[in-house]
Amino acid sequence: MNGTFFVLQASLGIMRSQEPRPNLPDSPSRGNTRGAVVALGSALSIGAAPYFVQYTTSKHAVIGLVRTAGKDLGNYHIQTDL
């Protein structure tokens, strides 16, 4: 969880400072973007299994982090995905 947070924090600081570019240069109606961040999860990101409480908890936390970052960064034209 800490690694995902710190990498997200560092990369988003750089992405926010960049100028937005068209999503598709041939289709300006698609809007602008500064890029996207993709975090990796696993099957336990959305489920649970016995004896994996620490791992499952950290993967659920990654989902919350990515979803919240997506809400916060929409105004900056930055996408997040899991």
C-alpha cells in the first residue's frame, strides 16, 4: 500500500504540472488529457480468501486509493484505473 501511494503521489505531481493534450488529435471533441495512472490489483482486490487478511486488506485499500484519486484528479484531466 505504501509503495502504491508514494508512486502515485510522485507521478501525479509531475502529471499535474504538464500541459493537457488532446485525447485524439483528429477528434477534438474527445477532450484533453494529462495521462492515466494504472494501479495493479489481484483477484483478492474484489474478494476474500481465508488466511490472507493482510494481503486482502492492502488490496482493498488500493481500490479505495485509486477510486478517490480518480475523483480528485478529474479536474486535472488525469485518469486512474485499476
